[in-house]
Amino acid sequence: MKHNLKYLSILLFACFAAVSCDSFLDRQEDERLSFEKIWEQRSRTQQYFFNVMGYLPNDAISDIPGQSTTSYNTAHGASDEGDCQWNRTTYTILNNGSWNASSLPNSNYNHYYAGIRDCNIFLQNVMSCSDAAATQTELTLWYNCARWARAYYYFLLMRDFGPVFLLGDEIIDVNASLNELERPRNTWEECVNYVVSEMEWCSTRLPQSHTSSYMGLPTSGAAKAVISRLLLYSARDLFNGNTLYRGVRNPNGTQLFPQTYDAQKWVRAAQAAKAVIDEGIYSLYRDESDDPCLNYYGVFQQHWNSELIYCGGGYTSRWSIGVHTNPALQISGTAYGAWGPTQQQVDAYAMANGRYPITGYDSKGNPVIDEQSTYSSNEFAKATFQNPFLQALGASQTYFQGSWPVMYRDREPRFYVTVFWGDSYWMHGTSGFHKVSFCRGTYATSGNDWPNTGYLVNKWYDHTLDSYGAGQWGNITYPTFRLGEIYLNYIEAVLECEKYGATGENVDRSLAMQYWAELRDRSGMGAITEAYPGASIDELIELVRKERRIELAFEGHRHYDTRTWMIATTTDNGPMYGMNIQVRSSTDATADEYWQRTAYSNRVFKNNHYLFPFMQRDLDRNSQLTQNYGW
């Protein structure tokens, strides 16, 4: 697979990392002249722009701006998709249900409002920059990007808290009294309409792409992608007729969450996804070889490839996301590999024939198997077969072929790219191969970092480089928004429209099925209708949810999908399974007793966990702020 390093020289987000997120507003009143001088020089105005954009999360590292490790990303370890072994509050208290309004796992509430405030300051002053070196074109671009960032900060708040309060262009006075700062939350629909209208404004003014000096900034496609995801969330059960939240009202009685189900929301969601597709500049990434494993892997390997719409973090080091997914070996090198798929996620992958093998679980946690899938009920029986991902990367047969449980045989290509199982070879560079065991006492468990599930997330590590001996990690353009997601947004929305009889322009069942077929073909499978002929509309909706779980695995989606679908009380509650990592062995040997489904934790998810509570200190300071349901 070739590497496209065309844009190695950038960039802006490197500047974001270098610029402090401390606000320019942290000043005394007698510094007014200094503040006014900001707008007299291009360099200072640009620095303020970096400051404004610096509130954006680097999605390749963390969902908490300023943190240096991916282990803090709440979406990575707080759904049935994955587990993070590190004892981080961000997801530990989410999983054990011990969080409350005084102890949140991760609240960026104040952070993003600080970003919104700095955006408003910038938007009101940037066009007054008097330096002749600052061109009108450049200032306009900064203005438009800052307006996108302001709307995006609201979106990030809304996905955790639901409806929040909107400031518009208002700049909150840091010296205002508590009474002056009090304000009620806007309704969900008011928040959605505001963000959508702002992003629509940005979409007509931001360019489709940027020159190399501005790669990583939002584009018109990025604005439309935010609309697509937001309207999809808004159409789902959490924000569409959710009577569980009927009692969440402002002090004046205003209902904050819509109480009547509106099927037309699915029409808007479908149209929003279609608007991104109609940009006409994005396409599903395919490797030159068209190998299905490399087609999928390349989305995360090839910088600025044709599928990427917006990369949270821009062009950034792969170290953090790579170091947390590589196992400790009997060689030198940094390895904190403890981010792993759950057994439930492993079970979710389709077979090579396109059918999903596990349809559910019995009361003892044993899988219920679809007999048409060809999955063996004797799932831990050993057989000799090949790992097509290692084969595609150019490994010799010694490494890509082994005797493993048939659980891992004949799965779809995305499985082999994404899931690393024990007793197989970890590739680091073209000549670096080491067998890994996750039994206790082995090399991979000799330190403090090892996966609870007996699996590691495989797709974020650059297996073509040697991180152990040479310290090579590579770089990444992390796919915060990509075309594969937009296809799935469109498919889901169109199918839901059909279910509820909602119609509208660009709601096209045949086109949705075409996109679905393209997505699966990219990963070496036939159309879903070939694997499931005669599937009902309800079955197709369930199948596209499965497709989404696999295609977007470990990209931060499952956490919010289980919540907005309102299925997390089932999927994210109760025992989580992996292999029996408590079995002891030595060096790189995997004991036979390791191969058994084992519950490693019992998670807690209640109805009030669908949204974060507002912190008690914020409620104390703002009597107009209404708490979310159940807190």
C-alpha cells in the first residue's frame, strides 16, 4: 500500500497544539489597549484564530482537549463495543454507574462555552484587523471557520447534555453578577434549528477543499456532515417523542424535549445526508490492489484520502492512538495496549457470506447462532486457516496462517483489520512479527497495560512501521466525519421513512440500497439483499444498525448510537465478555483454558444515564438551569 505524504508540510493543527487554550480574555480591565492591539497585527489576529479553533477536540487523541492520551476518550470504553483497562474516571464511573451531578466522567460543558465565548469575541473583531498584510480573503476564511467551530461546540454539548442554552452573538461579561448570568435552557428543537441554520450558512461560504497551508480546517462538506449527524440523532428515539423526559421543563413550564414522535424528522435526516453526498468530491476509499482488507484499512492509513470529510486533529501523530493498541512484547519499545473489543463486538462481525452469525444470547450468555451463517456451534474447536489482513500486508505464511478457534474463521475482511486475537502474530514493520498471548504471566501482561477482553483494537496501529525497534509511529488524519458514515446515515433514514410512511425529495429506497451495496462491496461482500433475501423493513433497519456497528467500529459512534437509539439499557448494561485472561501461561504461549467466554465486568446503565447531568455547581449558579431526567 503506498503512502500519500503530499501534505506533510502542514499545518494548522500543529499550531493549535502549540497555542495555549487559555483565553485571550484572561486579562485585567487596564489591559484594554493590549486587547485592541490584537486586531492591529495579522499575526496576533491569527493567533486568536488558533485559540478559537484550539477548543476543538483532537479526536485521534482524546475527547477532552488538552489531554495527551486516547485512554481518556469516553466513547472508547463505555459501550458494548470496547473496553479500556486503564483505571480512568472518564469511563470507569460510567460503566459502574457511580457518577452523579457532582462527579461526572467527562464534562466539557464549561470548556465549550468558553470556546463559544471566544468565538463570539473573534467574530465581532476579526474583520476590523487593520494590518495590510491580512487580506480580506484570509480574514473571511477565519471568520467562517470560527462560525463553524461555534456551531460545532454546541453540537458537542448537545450530544452529551441534550438541549442547552444558546447565546447567539452575546458575549458573556466575566464580571457580570450571578443574576445577570442566569438563563434557561433552549428547547431541543431550538438548539437543533440554530446549529443547522449556522452550519447551512457556513456550507455556502466555506470552500469544498483547502490549499495545503490550510488543510484540516472545516469545509462546506464538514458543515453539511455535522447537519447530517445531528438530524439523524434528532430523528432517533432519544430526541423524538421520548416521553421518559416529559417532566424536564424550564421553570416557566416550557417542555425541553419533543413529546410527539415526528416521522418527518427522518426525511430531513435523509436529505441532509444526501446533501453531503451531492458535494460530489467524496468517494469510498479503495486501495490500488482493491484488496478488501486494504480497502478498509486504507481509510485510516492514507492521509487526506477521498473518503475523509473532516479530520478532528488534522494531520497529527499516530503515537497516542497507536501506543494504546500495541501489545507489550519481549522486545524494547513503548506499548500500552489495553484498548480491546468486547466479545459482543467480536460476535457482531458478519461471516464471509455476509450474514451475521450471532443473533442474541441465552440467559447464561451463550450465543444464539444463525445456522445459515456457517458459524460453527463448536466455536472453540481449532482449525488451520489464514488471516487475510496479514496476508494482504505482505506477511509470509508462517505468520498469516495458524491453528486457531474456528470462531475467527471465515469472517468478513473488516473483522481481520479491526480485531486482534490472542495466539496470533502482531506485525510491526515488514520484518517484525511476534506471537502474542494474553494469558497471565506472558510477555503481553508483564506490565500494567493489557486488555481485559483478551483482544486488542487492531485498525489504528500502523503495521507497516516498526514502533518497537525504530520508534516509528507514523501520522494520521483521523476520520471524524467520512463518507462511509454519511452513506449509513442516509440508509438508516430512508429505511425509517419507509417504515413510517414518510416521503420527501431525495428519499430514495433504491439509491439507499445502492450505497449499502457499495459499502459492502468495498469490504468484499455482496449486497445485504443477497445475504438476507426477502428481509422485512424492520429486519433491514436492524441490519443497517449492525452494519453501522462494524463499519464505524472504534470511531466514537457506538457510544452515541446505543444512547440515541435508546438501547443502552440492554446493550451497555450487565455482563461484558471476553476470553479467560486469568488463565496463567508463560512467554507467548496460550493455554487451552483461555478459550472460553468469560464475563470480566458487570456494567450498570440506567434510564437516567442516556444524558449527562448538569454539574451541581452550575445548577447552584444558575437557578434557571433545569436538570436532566433522573438526576
